[in-house]
Amino acid sequence: MTIRFPYGLADFQKIREENYFYIDRTDRIPLIEQAGDQLLFLRPRRFGKSLWLSVLENYYDLARADRFEELFGDLKIGRNPTPKRNSYFVLRLNFSEVDPNGDTDAITASLHRHINSCIRSFGFYYRNHLPQPIERDTADSFVSLRDLIDVVAATGHKLYLIIDEYDNFANEVMVSQMRGIDRYQELVGGEGVIKTFFKV
């Protein structure tokens, strides 16, 4: 029997479906639930953060409830699931997809495009679970995000927000150009777009 290692693969569902080698760390999920509502994972690059976020996405996603046994049944959490399993709408953003090039306005526009794209995918994915479509504002994804939150709230469920590579484009901005520090401060400091995003 050949063991398939998922080098560079951070898609939990694919790993499970295609029988890649997987080290079961799902017994940590109850610990995460006890840790609080807002978590920040700080680990070195290539340490498995994106895969862990994919595990959480699959575990909490209410649209995957019918696949729980297939994905988690033989894992530690599958044998002893928490009451929160498959009980959230999950919105996953990946800030490594935000273009760090250009001035602050260009970076902000790229961030808004990325968030709106994820919201569009979210609306399509959960279309059978939502009471109404999510209104998107193409110029301001924060307006779109507020509407998404309102639509989800009307269902009685909560939103589980996952942000992968949350600091990626800000770090790229800081190290990429001579004016990087100024642009970084404009993005994350004061009333910058990143701070505004986290207020939503």
C-alpha cells in the first residue's frame, strides 16, 4: 500500500476523499471552543495553519452536515463531536489573494473585490439555506458583509468567519517598496481599511 502525503495541500475535504495521509488532531476542536469566540493562530510558515482552518470549515459548516460521518467519522472528533458541529454558516476569506501592488486605493479596491467575490460564492453555496439573496455593493464590500451578517442572523444560525493569511498583503506592502511603511500605516492604522474591516 502506498502512502500519499499531502505536501502543500491544505484542503481537508480533498485529503479525506482522496485518502491522503492525515494526522488526526481533531481532538483539539473542543479546546478551541473553550478558548473563546475570536482566535488568532500564530505559527511559522508551512506549519499547517491553512489545513487546520480547512478542518474547522468542514467541521462547523451546516451545509456539510450530511457528510460529517464521511469526513470525520473515524477521527477523534467524529467519535465524540461537540454540540456546535455543523451549526454555522462559514465565510472563508484568504487575504493572500489580495493584490499588494499599487497605491493604497488600488490595494483597498483589491480587498473589496476579494471580499465581494467570497460573499458571492457564499451566497451561491448557501442559496438553499438563506431566506433571501445577499445584496452586494461592488464599491464597498463592507456594506455587502453587513448585509450577509443580517441575512445569516435571520436564519437563527451564526456566522463562522475564517480569515486565512490575514496579514499577508499588509506584510507584502510593508516589505515590497520604499514607501511600504507609509502605505502599511494607511491600510492598518487609524481608520485604515483593515481596521474598518475588523469593526464590521
